[in-house]
Amino acid sequence: MTEWTMSGALNRALYDALAEDPRVLVFGEDVGRSGGVFRVTDGLQAEYGEARVFDTPISEAGIAGAAVGLCFAGWRPVVEMQFDAFSYPAMEQVVDHVAKMRMRVRGRVDMSITLRIPAFGGIKGKEHHGESPETYYAHTAGLKVVAPSSALDAYRLLRQAIADPDPVIVLEPKARYWSKESGELASDGPGIGNARVLRDGENVTLMAWGAMVARVLDSAAILADEAISARVVDLRSLSPLDDAVLERCARETGRVVVVHEAPRSVGLGAEVAARIMELAFDHLQAPVARVTGWDTPYPPASLEQLYLPSVERICDAARKVVAY
Amino acid sequence: MTEWTMSGALNRALYDALAEDPRVLVFGEDVGRSGGVFRVTDGLQAEYGEARVFDTPISEAGIAGAAVGLCFAGWRPVVEMQFDAFSYPAMEQVVDHVAKMRMRVRGRVDMSITLRIPAFGGIKGKEHHGESPETYYAHTAGLKVVAPSSALDAYRLLRQAIADPDPVIVLEPKARYWSKESGELASDGPGIGNARVLRDGENVTLMAWGAMVARVLDSAAILADEAISARVVDLRSLSPLDDAVLERCARETGRVVVVHEAPRSVGLGAEVAARIMELAFDHLQAPVARVTGWDTPYPPASLEQLYLPSVERICDAARKVVAY
Amino acid sequence: MSDEPEHGAGTEPVRILAPDGSPVGDADVGLSPEELRELLRWMVLARRLDRECVALQRQGELTVYPGFEGQEAAQVGSAFALGQLDFVWPTFRELAVALVRGVDAVQYLQYHRGTWHGGPYDPRATRFGPICIPIATQLPHAAGYALGQRLDGSDAVTMAYFGDGSTSEGDFHEAANLAGVWRLPMVLFCQNNGWAISLPSSEQTAGEIWRRAEGYGFPGVRVDGNDVLAVHRATARALERARRGDGPTLIEAMTYRIGAHSTADDATRYRDDAEVERARAADPIARFRSWLLAAGHADDRFVTACEEQADAFALEVRTGVIATPAPPAEWMFDWVYADPPPSLGRQRDEALG
Amino acid sequence: MSDEPEHGAGTEPVRILAPDGSPVGDADVGLSPEELRELLRWMVLARRLDRECVALQRQGELTVYPGFEGQEAAQVGSAFALGQLDFVWPTFRELAVALVRGVDAVQYLQYHRGTWHGGPYDPRATRFGPICIPIATQLPHAAGYALGQRLDGSDAVTMAYFGDGSTSEGDFHEAANLAGVWRLPMVLFCQNNGWAISLPSSEQTAGEIWRRAEGYGFPGVRVDGNDVLAVHRATARALERARRGDGPTLIEAMTYRIGAHSTADDATRYRDDAEVERARAADPIARFRSWLLAAGHADDRFVTACEEQADAFALEVRTGVIATPAPPAEWMFDWVYADPPPSLGRQRDEALG
Ligand SMILES: Cc1ncc(C[n+]2csc(CCOP(=O)(O)OP(=O)(O)O)c2C)c(N)n1
Ligand SMILES: Cc1ncc(C[n+]2csc(CCOP(=O)(O)OP(=O)(O)O)c2C)c(N)n1
Ligand SMILES: [Mg+2]
Ligand SMILES: [Mg+2]
């Protein structure tokens, strides 16, 4: 069994996708020669050449728009936006075109675009390097949005995203790029649209995605010592959400805590809470609790741990929900 | 008592703000000479001159960014984005700078920017002319977001937005520009942050904003005939939300329907539902119901009435919630 | 014929026919008399249909309609130069280009009828992209498409249309820069029709649009956009250049929007009638017709036949447009994803009852 | 001294001092010997501090730090030309400009220490805008600020810094176009340091950046960015021009980023050491010092004093930086709104316990 970092597994996913499908292209800022600021595209240009793996000027709107045009020409662009906030200049292209084009042309052209975005905080980054943009994308009809939490699942989700005929935003938790997981890489298994139960439990369900999954697992371990049996769900597919898992876990545990880094208001946690209320109202023993970033801009590095949901805050919320 | 169209009342709000505060500037695409595509800026340039009311090139990012710079020079820019979707090219400027700048400079400069956006659907418009962008803005910490539903309240909210030291996005329901209301224009009264109860009722609360408020009022009238007493709340302030009113109405009626045009997933209705669950869980008799646009792009004119929440859909939801 | 653009010709636009139709340059642009007659036929057809569309809008059969009267030479002259496999990325005002490309007019007009967004026609079959409303956003699409074509070893050229107002958007710039640095097989065709809704081009930019090209490292040329021969020649040269692998060209065709911005717009609020009258006097169709007749390439009978054909065509399109029903409601759901999520299926059921 | 930019001077950058320090143009740029010595002093100070910052980062006292070694002449030469009331909109690499503007270095470095975003210093008092990370987004701010200053009847000029890579962004373009069409009192100062992270400027654009200006209707000039005198003169002229009401100028200063993009970057992955060595040989400080000594405006003692002063300054800054604590946690909440909503107050309580 090999040990993979998430960065390495993502690199391998790109490598394998490029090998399997000659229509796959990888491009973005600094993805070629330098191999990307997180090394996720390392070695790809050397292997597949400058025609298929290439650097672009600093033009996020131009890059996203070019991806749309490439789809019309029958290519499958896998595009990197260098950091979360640097996907915002491409917002018009993503919302108006990437998300809507398939409908506009009545399915004659697949928008088989994968938009990789190193996202979320936790690396003591500069401002604009710690944003959690999932609300913007998950609210946009026509897109799919995923966020892996571990190396093997990152490989799987990225392969599935690239193979998907619809546009998929892949939010890669940059704080977990160097996290490790052992096992065989595989692209089959739980698909886009499916959540994963990572730990079973009966008293409360903790739901998270990306880098928060690790914190939620840590929290579940602590809670176990207090005889609170916490189930852990990695949502991974943020759009579409896995209604079946939401419903089942809410019914079975009656108590849910949803955790994310993004600001609370209109965060994806609100959607999770609203759906759970719709799907399992009569089984809820307590209101769905949200442990989230605050309704403030992402703070400077020295304050980020006060901003991010901590194991303490998660455990507290779980205790309250259980005691409700 | 004068009768005002919403467009006329907004025009008057700009007129009065320009008169009262010499630091107010009004600019955007076609707002000067032509008076705006909805005539909201009609006559302002003639009255206040080209230095204070002016047309810009087609550069939404440039316009929003220029507004930031103008704030540093001590001006209060009131900016129009011509239509909802045409605010997306400015997203990076709005999210990275308009929303965050005050924090970055520790309050030394107020981002006293008002961003007026004719928004929402219902006018048989071309594509990109019927979007409901409130999720994008209400999720962005540092912004305030309002959406008036009537002429007099439009006047009030726009005046308050311009006077506010913080950046305010004003989503003007274009389908209601020609709706009329009689009364005296006044800028005092319920402020940003406050919802308004427009109709009292005991069995269920219907919450909406913008053009949907009229439909919700119509629905309440129909429900009354069926002996369902529906309270109607115009949320108007989408960020911050009025937690006190959310809590009180949820507690008092035990049943809530929230209505909006935007796609359901991660729509503002999710936040309303999640907060109500947090604030009034034990008083809820039924899950908060959401009547919304579908999780699809805004459709062509000939299908838009199937997309927008109809009086039928609203009444149905209310009946189900009451019967729950 | 040299295929170098008349680069650097300067502020004075390249012109072959004077406004009165008399030749002031070499009128041999490589077209046969039959092809020259085709140019006139398309222009007459396009104008007739444009006017029909305005009427259809007034009668409630179309939603807002953006007319292009006055821009027939710019559109027809450029479109006529395209090869079968060249691909067009239009704005919302290129109906004449669509006609020349063979796009079915009734299908095209479903966009303006409000029955479908974007591309009811098949953009890959017609090689005419979906109608594009967000200003300048089609330009990066064109750049990507051009790149994709080149990667496939095709010698097809990608043609992007845009207006003077569009050149102020970031997307114009990003696409132009990509075109230059990647030396893409692409023509950037700007119709400078003097206005962007109510903003005259003099307030849109202080520069000359054709001059922008140099900053991106490729040639720019300004042509008289009401001179169909000049437009054709400039486009043909730019296409050849791109096909040869020498990269993009920016063409600025100086023309004029005779009508309002759209049927929802009242142009009298912001511009003088006198300006419009002057523009009418420089009518691109009259100019070319007069030359065509004088040069003996067509006679009055041909002109009359064109007009009759245009009337018949307009009537046929009118009938087709009026007959177009609203699309099935389920299409609102069915085309969003190739692989739709179950939750959307449930919404579909909810909506369709 | 004429205040016309050396517009159209062409691809060959304007130069006063050859790389070896020998004058190749008129070295009288209107500065007194004392001011000339100041130029050297600032450059020496800036380089010394830059190196200290890299060390501080290695020691964990700063987060990622973007050095500017090699760009001292471009930054100091341009900043030194600014008037007291002129306002600077920087990127993240203008520490030398900040120093010349009188921004407190310890405050500035709080940005890189991760204790505050943007502007821990007062941008209005220092007339130096908040540090800006999203590429080219500061340019529209500069345009708006310039407009605001003009509306107030001020003759202050707004100066916007940006890199070669920044010119590919839409925001660069939109701001430049606004500057042109509104004839704003503004200088667009591009430091072309050859690289944008791993992308060489030759792959960033096929055009020459200074040539972009013409397309916006104002002059552009390319100067040797390692020649502090040439940079100073070009900037002074552009500022004068703007102050006079004649509108913006685009200056492209050709320089080189000797170090990596930032302390997080490994430049050996994408560029040759040989290129860096060539650039080192064209060192801007050595060049100017050699001329200054040869011209008799300074002596070795002055040079030594500069270096000593720089060492002392670096130590002082180091001490100040290390002493800077994390900001109070409540600041995360207290500065977001002038008028914070109650819900944020509740979150504040939740966070602070
Ligand atoms: C991003 C964006 N902003 C604003 C608009 C509104 N709008 C529609 S057409 C138009 C003017 C376009 O001018 P130009 O590019 O010259 O084309 P023309 O209409 O003259 O053909 C504007 C501002 C839009 N469609 N998209
Ligand atoms: C919108 C945006 N996209 C990408 C980045 C990531 N990034 C940071 S610096 C940089 C290169 C900038 O190059 P240049 O403008 O030449 O400035 P230099 O770093 O050379 O000083 C990039 C791509 C960013 N900060 N903002
Ligand atoms: Mg135009
Ligand atoms: Mg650079």
C-alpha cells in the first residue's frame, strides 16, 4: 500500500486523466513549467508536452472563458484558479457561461470543464488566500461542486470531475495538501452526489467537508471519551448534496452539527440545516447547529485559528445539541 | 398624498441625496444623458451637472473599483450596475475590496458605497436580465443588502443606503418599477436591519422580499378566504436579517413559508429557515417551507412564470404547512 | 491580392467605395460578379428582415429586439469572407452574419421571441456560436475555440464580433492578449457603430480601437464599415493571415447604428436627429448598389428581384416566428445537466405537477 | 526640462546611465547633489531591509515575503519624484516606495507578519494605499481616487504601481481606459521585472506594455528601470503632465526580479541561473553609486555611512517586527462595519467567550 499526500494524489489524478483521454487539457497560472504553487501539476508538462499542459497569462476571466470555447471545440479543459479569491474575477464567465451554456445549446455541447481551486484557510496565508467560496458556486445552478477531505478521495473526486460531462468545481483544501493517506488510488467508489459516513455514531451526526473533516473526526474522538457517540459525515459533494444521507443521519441520530469555514450567513450549512428540517423534521431532537467561520472577512494569519471552527467549538456544539 | 411609482420614488431619493450631501456622486452605464434604462436617474444630470452624475464606459469592475477609490477621496459613490447579471464582472472588486476595505484600513475610510442593481425577474427579459443575486452578496461579510418591495419603502431604503457608512447593495425589483404607492416620501422609519410586518396573521407567516412581496400579499388574501390567517413579512433587509422579527413570527405562528425567486439551493431562504430553527425550534409546528425558483438557470421569457413562485405555489405551501 | 492587412493605414479608414458609390480604391477584391451580387442580395435581405423584426416586436411577437440597420455592410461584408469551417462568436446584434452563415432565421429569432436562450440553432453545425448578451464575454470563448481548433491541426479561423462599447470590458482585453501571446488563428471584428446604448464612442475611449492591436502584438486596421468591399477585403486578408498561422488581426469597422439600441430604447433622449440623418445619407446598401449598377455587375431587374425575394423571406420568417410556441416546460429542467441530480428531478416533479 | 514624456522613443528603453554607470544621456534630471545622494541612500536602505525581511521570514517572524531585490531603482526613482500630496496605490512588492513615502516599516511589515491585512498604517496620512494582493485590482481604485481628487480641484496626482503580469488582467485595462477617457491625473507605473511568478513576460503578452497606452489615447514610455535617473525623469515628467491637466502616462520600467517570486517560491524550477547572473551584473545600486562617485556628488564615506545607517535601520525594524503581537481578537469583529448588525455582536460574544 502506497502512502499518498493529497497533493500527490491530485497530481496523479491529472496524470492519469491526461493519459487516458487525449482530449484532456490542463492549464492555468504557473501550472506548467513550475508545476503549480502547490505542486499539484508537477511534472505534467514534461510528460504531456506544452500543447496539453500550459501556463496562461494572469487572466482568470480569460482562462474560464477560453475553457468554454475549448469545450465547443471538443476538448475537456481542467483549469486551475491559483487560489480561492482569484476565482472571483472569473465569476461572470462561470455564472453566465460555464454554468448555463449546456442549457443554452440544449445539450449539444458538454461543458466538461473541471475548475480546480485550492480553497479554504488554515495555512497562515495572506489575505485572499483563505476564502471558502462554496456558497457562490453551490448556489449557481448548472455547476457541480465537490471538496475532498483526504488523499484517496481527492484522487477519486478529481477523476470523476474530469470524466463528468458537466462543469465541476473542485475545492481542494489547501491546508490538507500535505496530509497523507495510505491505499490504492481508484476512481470508482462513491460518486459526485454522494456523501460518505466516515465514522458511525448514534447520538449526533457531525457533517463537514474539506479540511474541517479532520477536525470533526478529532472532535468525535474526544466526544467518544464523554460517551457521546458521534457519527461523522464527509459531505464531499456540495452540489448536489446527498439528500439520502442527510435524511438518514438526521433521522437516525436526531441531532446534527454542520461545520464549515465559510461565514455562517448563507453558508452551505444553512442549506444543510434547511434540507434536514425539510427531510427529517419530526425526527429532529434539537435544532441543527452550525459551527462556522464568522460573518467577517477571513482574518490575518495570527487570528485565523479564532476564525476557523476549532475542535473545542465543535465539541461544545455537539454537547449542546445532545443535551438539548 | 402623492402617488409614486417605485422608479419615481427611487429617482427622487437620488435627487434628494444629491441635494443634501454634496459628496454624493451618481454614476454608471447610461445613467447620465439617457437617465438610465429604467429612468431611475432621469433628470439628475441636468440638475446636478456632469461632474456629479455621469456615464461610464462598459466596465463594471472598473466602476466598482473606482467607487472604492472615490471613497478614499472622501466621496459617497452611488453606482448603478445596469442589470443583475451585469454585476458579476465586478464580483472580485465587490468581494475583495468593497466588502473588506473598511476592515483592512481599520475604519479610517468608510466604504460608503451604494450599489444599485435592478434585479430579479418577471419582466420577460432577455437572459441575464432576471437573476436574483442576493445569495452572493448576503453571504459576503462586510456588505449590507436590501431589497425594497414598494415605492415608499424604496425611497426610504435607498436614502438610508446612501447615508450608511457601510457598503449597501440595493436590489431593486425591476418588475415593480412601475408599481404605485401613495403617501409621503420619508427616509426615517424602519431602518436597514429591520423587517416589516405588512399584514397580521396567526396561522402561518409568509416571508418574502422584492417583487415576491406582492405575490405573498395576494396569497394571504386568498388564504384568508380559506380561513387561514397568514402574516406577511417583508424582509427588506437581506443582510443583516432581522432576527427579532424572524424569531417573534416563528414563535407566534409556529409555521413559516419563505418565498424567493432565486434558485432554492443555498438561496437566502435556507438562511431564513436555518435561523428560524435556531431561534424558535421548540415553537415550530412544521418545517419552514421554501417556495423558490428552481435549481436551474433563469429560463426564457415564455417559461418564466413557471419558474417564479406563483400565488398557487405559495398558497399550496402555506396550506401544507398549516396542515402539517 | 496581398493578404497583409492595411496595417498602420491610420485613423482614416480604409475605403474602396466613396459614400456616393464611386470607387476610390481598387475595387477588385477577388469576388466574381455573381458573388458581388450576392453581397447586395444579403444586405437587402438582412435589412428587410431587420425591419420585419422591429414590426414583430411592436406587435408583441418578439421581446426586446436589437436592430442593426446601417450595419449591413459591416456584417455581410465580413461574414461573406468566412470559409465553411470558420467559426463565428457573435454578440446579440449579428443577425445579418447569422443569415450569411446559413443559420435558420426563425430559429435565431426564438432568442428574441423569448422561447430559448442562446442557441436554439445548433452552433456546431452552423458554426455560429450562441447569441451572447454579457458584453465581451464571447471573446474569451473565441480565443479558447481558436486554440482548440489549432490543437486539432485545423486551419479554420475563429471570428469574434463585438461592438465599440465592448472594448471597455476586461474580457475584451484578456481575450485579445491571449490571442496575441498564443498567436491564435482569430479575427477580432469590431463594429464601431458610434454608440453603446447612450454612450457615444468618443466617451467610451480616448484611444482608437484599431490601435489597441499593437499593444497586443498583432496588427489592427480601421475600415469604412459601410463599404462592403473594403470590409470584405480587410476580413479576407485577416482570415488568410490567421489561416497561414500568422496570428490574429483586429478590424475596426466604422459604421453607424441608425436605429435605437433596441426596441426598448428611445434614442432621441441622447442623440441628435441630424447625426442620424447624416448617417442615413451614407447608407451602405445604396452605396454598394450604385457601384454595382455603374460597374455593370447588376441591373435594375436584379435589384427588384432582391427586394421581392426579401419581402417573401420576411413574410416566411414572420409566419415561422409567430408559429413558434413556448418550449415544453420540462426543458427548463432537462437541459441543465447531462447528468441531473435527484433533487432536481424532485423539483421537476414539483413544477410539472 | 521639458515635461513631455519621451513618447515613442520606442522599444529601446530611455536610459541616462549605462549599466557600468557611465552617462549616456543628460544626467541633469533637476535634482540637487543632496537629492541625488538621497536616491542612493534610499536604495541602499531598501535593499538592506529587503534582505532583512527574507531573513525574518526564514526565522518564522514573517509569513510569505515577496522580495524586490533588483527593483530598487524603479521603486525609489519613481517614488522620489512624487509630491507630498500625490497618492500611491501599490501592489504587494512596493516596500521601497513605502519607505520613500514615509510609511513606517514596522507597520508596513505587519501585513507580512500576518497581523493585519491591507493597511495597518493610515493610508490617508501616508498617502500610500493598502497593500493589494488581487492582481491589478488597485488600478481602478487609483482611477477613482484620481477622479475624486480632480473633483476637489486638487492638483495632486495618483500613482498606480503594477507588474508586467498585472497587465493581462481585465482590471488593468478597465482602469487604463477610464484614465484615458476621463483624462485623469494619474501615472500608471509598470515594473516589468521579467517574470510573473514562473511566467516570463514574453509569455505574458506579445505586445510591448508601454505601447498599450496609445490604444487608450495617452502616451506611454519605456525606461531602463535599473537606471534611477531615467526612472526619476520619466516619472517627474509624467507627474507634471498629469498635474497640468493633460492626463495620464503609462511608464514601463524594465527591471528584473533577482530573487524568487516570494519566500515560498523556488525560482530554480523555471528559470536559469545564468539569467539571474546577467541581471545581477546590471545591478541598479552599483550603477548609480558608480556614477554618483564619479560625478563627485558623493564620496566613499557617504557610501559607508549609507550602509551603516541601513544596518541600523534593519536592526530597528527587526526589533519592531518581532515585538509586534497578534492583534486583539475582537478586532476581527470590530472593524467590519461602521454600524455592525446585532447578529455579528452575538457572534463576537460567542467567539470571545
Ligand atoms: C456585462 C454587461 N454590461 C452591461 C450590459 C448592458 N448592455 C447591453 S448592450 C450594451 C451596449 C453595447 O455597446 P456596443 O458594444 O457598442 O454594442 P452595440 O450595442 O452598439 O452593438 C450594454 C451596456 C451587458 N449586456 N453586459
Ligand atoms: C487575481 C489574482 N490572480 C492571481 C494571483 C496570484 N499571483 C500573485 S503575484 C502573481 C504574479 C504577479 O506578476 P506581476 O504582476 O508581474 O508582479 P510581480 O510579482 O512580478 O511583482 C500572481 C499570479 C493574484 N494575486 N491575484
Ligand atoms: Mg456600439
Ligand atoms: Mg512581474
